[in-house]
Amino acid sequence: MADDTIPRRDFLTGAGAAGAGAAALTAGVPAAKAAESANAPAETWLVLTADEVAFFSAIADTMIPADALSPSGSECGVPVFIDRQLASAWGAGAKMYRAGPFHPGLPEQGYQLPLTPRDYFAAGVEATNAWTRKTYGKSFDRLSPDQRAEALTAMEAGKAAFENFDSRAFFQRLLAITMEGFFSDPIYGGNRGKASWRMLGFPGLPATYAGKIEEYRGKRYVAEPQSIADFS
Amino acid sequence: MATRLKEIDAVVIGMGWAGGIMARELTLAGLNVVGLERGPDHRPAQDFAMPGIRDELKYQQRLELMGDNSIDTITFRNQPAQMALPIRRWSAFLPGEGVGGTGNHWGGSHWRFQPDDFRLRTYLQTRYGAKSVPDTMAIQDWPVGYDELEPYYDRFDKVCGVSGKAGNLKGRKIAGGNVFEGPRASEYPNRPMPHSEGGAIFAAAAKNLGYHPFPVPFSAASAPYKNIYGVAMGACQECGFCTRTACEASAKASSVTTIMPALRQEPKFELRTRVFVSRLVYDKAARRVTGVLYTDLKTGQEYEQPANIVVLSAFVFSNTHMLLHSGIGTPYDHATGTGLVGKNYCYQFEAPAAAFFPDKELNPYMGSPGGGVVIDDFNNASFDHAGLGFFGGGYIIASSGGSPPINGRSVPEGTPAWGSQWKRETVKWYYHSVHFNTQGSVYGHRDNYMDLDPTYKDALGRPLLRLTYNGTDNDHAMSRYLLSRVENVIKAMGPAHYEMRPRPKNFTIVPYQSTHNAGGTIMGSDPGNSVVNRYLQSWDAHNLFVMGASTFPQQHGYNPTGTLGALALWSADKIKNSYLKNPGPLVHA
């Protein structure tokens, strides 16, 4: 556990740097690109703690590793997306019924906790790190790429025995918010450079295809992707 | 203490499809009408405008247009022996909120039920024997027939500017349309949308197998259109964001795009938004509702709005809840099988499939739901059920449009959900998948119902509505059969890979399945089998009219909105032509 005593603020200069480091570990991002990220201004975080930034960056880079198809999840801004989402009205539990009494219920009855998304993710990060410390002796972000993948696989299969927290359910929420960050419009802080849209061939806006259905029948429609911001 | 307001001719609770129709029709008849809406107003020019409306995260993931569970939700359990727990955030179904209601974010599938759907019990007993319908199956004939409703179906088509192709014009069958539909008085107002490429491949394969493919009727204008209320609609832009999102082109029909522009000019109409109706004021002795109680969410003040006519046109759950909470009618008692309010809750039994065509370019983000292609060969009266062991059925569709990147990525089963291989497979298949759906009927069962929850409360302190529902053996057998039929067509399409996605044994409130809920305030021929009569008039209060799919005796194998709109127009006509002249019961029990 000794490595966990290193102050986070020294370790992290922002998600870009953390992400670049993680990506370099996993897939050998070109040096120039990594340097560019390292020189980027440090993010100002709305709600995430340094531990959480490190955690979500490591998750994003494990779920979305840098390769020929796209930069890594953290290079694409997924942790920034998560920060802003958890700071949003949604993150604070807007439009969610939160009255008790509380019961675990059956899987058919859906989410039954009083925790807002922000509280739920905070608890999940703590539970995951507690489990990886017990299992690997380190917090999740300090694991090797292979260990991270192994840990996520165990969580996904419900085989990670978290104390007092449902690891499989948490994995699904992590996967969902990470993918939202990778694929949503860049106005939310993720999908930087429309990386995922380029990867898929999704053109984004304006999405006015009247007349194009017949024109592109059986042919791929290709366009430079555009964001909401490009029209604002 | 509620402040008592001046009496009004009619008050409408809920300004979605049915509420919009009633407000328009009653003001045209000369009545002064107040529309009460719990959510916000929605004005397309500013609320549904480009570029912000093209936001998958906001609308499809964070559910911007859906109801606020923090102030009102329902509780749910599969079986009466379980404890129901609250739905803390909508998922399996997505009731909308605000002017336009669920109609703002629907996919626009605009259907009529089959003529034999309206006489379901009689039809089944005539064709399959007097004892063919099991005692647990709580189906019943509608108190209105297809032929009576046809003029109103026709009128609703012309409110919405529906795009499609008729398959039965006044009894003449037309190839390329739905030859299983009831006779239509007129062709659809607009030409069908172009097929998606996946739909075109499906159509060719289905035709080869002897089925009858046709374009899904789509409640959006394929070309600029002026509707019967004089409201101008734009042409569908094939944007691919339709469902869960509103329409920036005002092409997709909703009360906001087809009715409100006229009502906003109508001096006899007043809209009050952000008001939460808590109760109908019921004079049981007079068999009348004297008005409604509501809380203005902008001031916190409670008001009593007296009215000569009360139209209850909220979502299925709120309609049922309002009657139960107001003490109108007899609540359904599951233990004894008696009582009617809350009876015959029916869901829609949808089950999907996917097929993968590596050699076809399918531009999955492009197109409208109207590009889908349907076969209706396996709906209720379309085929012989002898020896199959179930009743019911549904249409089968090769879907179109609506594969934006967060929600619309499809990869074969067994593909990792993350990591490098996931990425490669995601890119490999994004342009090459076709999706299918089966729109299965759900027939009432004595164990599926709604009542008041004993534990949980809404923001006004009222007990929540409690839903007890699970899929029945009949409906599961029906759904498996539909999937086996679509599988035959998919095989004939020659995909590299395909997968059928049957429904799980238990209904679950996650993930999204369908917003088609029905029943709870069902219509029927007498007070012994129904909550409202054939004109949607309450048997217990003659000036109360209950609108929407809550009045359906059961759910048929089609989307409900076409019938919901036709029923509202049918009821409005009767109010205008009979009730106003002689207020009282329109059907004598």
C-alpha cells in the first residue's frame, strides 16, 4: 500500500497526463501525442477528487485503449465527461424518486438505492479500490494493464467480492457512463476531436437526410462529423 | 384551503394527444376550456430547435422529455405475493411530461386495430369454440366496432398527416399496402417514406415466402402538409433521432405540432402549465364530478377548478390513479376478482432480433422510423391459431433509422463489451446490422392489475399507484411464435449472422422495452364489465370522460396511439352532438 501514500496532486497533472501515461503503457501512443497531452493545461475538476480522476482515467483507458482506431478513453476526455455529468442535475439525482423505505428488492425491480449517481459512483470507486488493494495490494489506477483488465473482467462477471457493494451492477454503470463519454456529442467534454464518431463513421449533425436515402442506397455516406458546437 | 375559481365549461387534465384533441374539438363546439398540464409547455421553435435537439445524451440517455419520478412514480412487482417497490427512474417504459406528453417523443408508428380485435372474445369463441378462451384470460369485446370508429381513424390520419400506403380501400385489397387491415375510407394523407435498405432486403425475402410486406404507417408528413385544423407541418428530414426526441421540422405528429398551434390562437382556450392535479371532486349522490383540485407548482397554492365537463386525459397510470384516489368506481380486488378500476392492465409484448450483413452498406444513423417495412401476416385474425396453444399475435417489422452512437451500436452476441476487440467489432458491424421487432399483443389476466400502494407516497402525499404485472404463458407462447416467423424471413435474407432476442420469463422494469401500457379504466358495454362506456364516459359520473389507452380492454398487436386518437375524436363528436344538448348518461345501464 506504500504507493498509495504518494500525494495525488503530485501524481496527476490532469486527466490528459494520466490518460497519456496509461495509454503509453498499454498501446504505445506516439511520443509527440503523449507530450502534447502532458503539456495541456491541467483540468479543473468540478466534483471529482484526485483519487476519482485517477480511477476513472484508468477505467476509461482499460475499456477504451488507445489503438489504431482511436486515442484512449482519457485522451478523449471521458473523465472530464464523467466529472461534468456527476456535477450536473442528473448527477445530483434530479427526476429520481428517492423516498424510502429502502429494500434491495428483486433484479426485476431495478435500482433501489437512495444514492444519487454522484454518491453511487463515489461509493463504487471506494469499493473497487478497497477490493483491488485487498486482491492486488494497490488501488485500481496503480494496477498494470493486465491486472486492470483482469479486475474489470471479474467485476463484469460478478466474481469480484466487494464488501457491501454490488460489483457487477457497478461495472455496468461504469461501462455505461464511460461509453456515454466516448460517444456523446463533444459539448459534454468527452469524445474530443469527435474521435469516436470518426472511428464509427457517424456524421453527427445536421442529420438532415431527406433525399439522401435513395441517393445513398447501398452506398456508404461519408461526411466530416460535426458537433452541436459547430452550429452554435 | 383551496381557492375556488370561477366555473368553466370544460377542464382537460393532461395536454398530450387525447387532451389536445378534446381541447380543440370542445373549443370548436363553442365551449370555454382550460387545459391543465403538470409539466412545462413545449414550443417547437425554441424547445425543439436545431442544433440542440440533435443531442443523443440529453434526450435518449438522460430522458429530457420524460416524466419526473421525484414527484410521481408507480411501484412495481411481478406477483401479488411480492412487495412492490418504486420505479425510481423510468426505464422499461417512458411516459412523457409537458404539453404534447408522450406524443412528443414517440416513434410515430400509427396503426389501426383489426376489425376482429374490437370483437375479440366473440371472434375467438366463434372461430375456436365457446370454451376456447381460458377463464384466467380477461379479454372482452370492445363496446365500439371498427366500422363505427373508421371515420374517426380517418380523421385522426388527417390530423397527423400520416404517411403510408393503404392495403384496403373500402374493401378493395391493394398489394403493397396492409391487406390485413380493415377497410379504409381514404388513402393515407401522405405518401410513404422510402424504405430503409434493411427494410428493402426484408421486403424482398418476405414476399418470396408469400407474406405481404408494406411500409409502416408513420405519423409524420413525408412532404409539407396542412392538417384539418389548418396547422402546417414540415417534411420529415430522415434525421435518425426520432424516438425519445422531439421533431425540429414539426413533421412528426404530436399535439404540439398538429393541434397546439391552432389552440394557442383560440380565445376559448386557456393553458395552465406546471399544475399538479391531485383529485377529482366527486359528488357521488349526483353522479357528477364538480371539478378538480390542483396545486400550482409555481406558487404552491392549491386551487379548486369547478367545471361542467371534466376530461381525464393523462397517461394510463395517472388516469387509473386519479380514479382510485378520487373514490370514483370500484377498485379491482385481486383476491375476489371483483371491481373494475385498475383491472386488465396490459403491456405490449415486444421481442427483437438482429441480423448482420457485412457486404451491405446500411448507413444506420440515417432515416426515419417510417422507413421500416412490416408484415402483418401474424396478427390476431390474420392467421389460423388452431393447435398453436395461444391467442393473439402482432406485426413484424424490419426497423429503420435511429442508430446513434451511444445507443445504436450493435455487435453479435458474445462480443466483449469493452477493450480492443470490442472496438474492432463495433467498427466492423456499425454499418452492417438490421434490427427487427415483433409488436405482440397482451391479453388481460386476472393477476395483472393496478391498485394503490400501501407504503409509498407521491410529492402531494397521495399513495402511489401499484402495478402488479408479469408476462403470461399465453403471451410468451405468442411471442415465441412471432420470433420463429421472423426468424424464417431473416434466414431468407441471407445474413452472415443473426440472433433472436426472446423476452425473459419475468417482466423487468429495466431496460427499455415499450411505452405501450393499457387498461385500468377499461371501456365496455355495461357497468358490470367496465369503468367507462362506449363514449369514454364514466359510468359513475356522467360529466367525466376518460381518454387514452387506459380505456383499452386489452392490448392488441399494434401501437396504441392511432386508436387512442380515434377514440378521443369519437368521444368528442358524441359530446358535441348529444351530451351538450342533454347532459346525462349517454348509454343507459
